[in-house]
Amino acid sequence: ENKYHHKSYKRDNITTNWLIIDIGYSGYNDKTNFATAEAQDFLKFQNGIPASKGDYSIKGARVSNFNLWFFMQRVNIYKHVVNLKYGFGIETNNYYYKTPITYIDGGNPYTIRDSVSFSKNKIAADFFTAPVMININTNPGARWGGFQISFGVSAGYLYSARQKQESNERGKQKQKTDFNLENWKVAYVAELGLGPVRFYGSYSMTPLHEYGLDQFPYNVGSRLSSW
């Protein structure tokens, strides 16, 4: 008589995953009311053409989000099906403008429509971030787990920001400053997984800028993780 056994894997109540990598796309949902004086004043020297959403449009077909999570831990809450998942790492976000928008730093930073054509024109915002999520694993006994979903929130602190531009007229230029970007970022976060394949997403509850523009960042992409 032949007997077949399905091998299951015992799970520890607390497991740690080191050095997780995200690769994806950074964008933002622009909810700015450009009819307000504050939005119009944030773009100086309009030359009679009012500021509009098109002045801050970004390219959507390139890799612009890279995250490195130093660690993530998963804590069993109920039979390894329901878990608490949290971690800490860095988020790097790049917003590549289609237009020659340029940030001018100072006591009250603002933007202008520049006079040159840039081959590269981006704003970068990097955060130390800590996500906290509820994780649901439909098959905790499998080696890679079954279908998984995680959802929760994250809090991040801006540790670096800069504008980088390249053009024939000026060559390569980089300005490192926080401009008027928000120092704190609070976001909804989620993750989907099937076996070793993972996808992530986030949507910020706080705008990218302190004033002038109401742009709410989001990230989507794939996650290289063992669980």
C-alpha cells in the first residue's frame, strides 16, 4: 500500500525577513484647485498664462520608486492565518516632469516655467518609513504560503530631497534642499502575494508640498521578498 504525505512547514510565531527590495513607479494624484491665489502664486512669472495641472505633469512610463526595507517582521495573531506585519526602511521617490518646471529655493520656495528644454527634470523625495499592517495568509502550512493580503498604514520622515536637471544649455545640475516638501508622510499601504510573487502599493494621506499644491503621492510595483 502506497501512502502519500503532503509536507507542511511549521511556522515560528515571530519571523523576520531581512533586506526586502521594492521596484516600481512613483506618481501623485493632483487635487490642486488652480483657481486659488495660493496655487497661482506658487508658479511665478506666468507671462499671462495661468498656472494649471499641466505645468506639473509627470512621465508615467519609467521606474521611479525604489524602496529598501532593512527588515520586516511577522507576528502570529491567529493560527498564522492572521498576522501583524511591520518593518523599517527607506523609500526613494522620483517625479520626472514633462515640463521645464524649476524650483527656486529660499525663505518661501516657489516654481517657475524655465526657459530651457531639459532632457531630465525630476524632484526626488526620500523617507525613513515604518509600515504596520495586518497580514492574512490563506495557506500558512505551505512553504511560500498561499494567497496573501496585507493592509495598514505607514509613517515616514523626509531625510533627503533634491531637484536634478540635465540640458544642453546648462549640463547637469543638482540642488539639494527640502524646498517646501512636507517633512512627514502618512500613507495607506497594501501588499498582495501568491507564493513568492509580491506586489505592493501605497497612497499618501498627506500632500507632497506644505503649500501651493495639493498632490497626494502613490507608489505601485513588485516586491522581492521571501514571504
